[in-house]
Amino acid sequence: MTGCGKSTVGKELARLAGFSFVDLDEMLVKGEGKTPREIFDEQGEDYFRKLEHGYLLKALELENAVISCGGGVVLLEENRKALAGQEVIWIVRSVDAVLQHKGVLSRPPVNGDPENYRRLYRARRRLYASCAKTVIGNADSWQCALDLARMYGYVK
């Protein structure tokens, strides 16, 4: 979900593992010249999800990379199939902690409403669980990355 620490944890895990870091939303912005918000507003969520699928497939071709996917990547069955067999990590943070995170409420499809975030989380958590090989709590992003690096044997 948006605001759980995917990018922060992902960057640090990549550094600790000696891998590259890829943020799917940043990849999309670079390729399309528009932010996810702009694409949502101009062409709608369905169009955005199709674009996101293409960028996910490109990112999954990379070797030795930590990929931070957007929180809605699990919504398309094609994405869930593409993620099958990958080392997918579900980073969990309490809803209250996420809602205190700067900027979370402004991101699509939360659109300024904390109840939208709660509703999205309830709707998506089953999908996250179905894709994840590892589930880890994130009260502290740096500790979370270190715990993951230890779990996967990148640091002692």
C-alpha cells in the first residue's frame, strides 16, 4: 500500500544487497513524462494499470534488482501472475502510521480521504497476501531493510 515504506526500505535493502533499486512509479514517470496522478486524472485508473503492467514486465527482466511496485500493482491478475515465482515482500505498516506519512492522502486513489485508504487496504490485503513470499512489519524502515537483508543472507 502507498506509504508503507516500499521505496525507503527498497532503496536500503538494495544498497545492503549490492543490487540496483527500481521504483516502478519513477520508471513510469520517466517513460511517460507524467506522474501517476496526472495519468489517473487524464486517462483514468484502467489506463494507468495497463501502463503499469508493461513497466512491471520490463522491471522483472532486470537481474539483481529490488523493485518497488505501486500499491495497486496486485489489482491486475496479469501482474499477480507475473509476480508468481518472484521474491515478493509485503511490507506492512499500521494504517494509523501510514496516514501520518506526509503526502499519502494526496496520492491516487486515496484522493484526500483517510477512509478511502482504509477501504483500499481492506480490499487489497488478500491480494498482497496471495503474492507475498515474505511479510514483514515496518515500524522503522531502516530496521526493516536490515532485517530483510539479514533474512536473505546479504548481511550478518
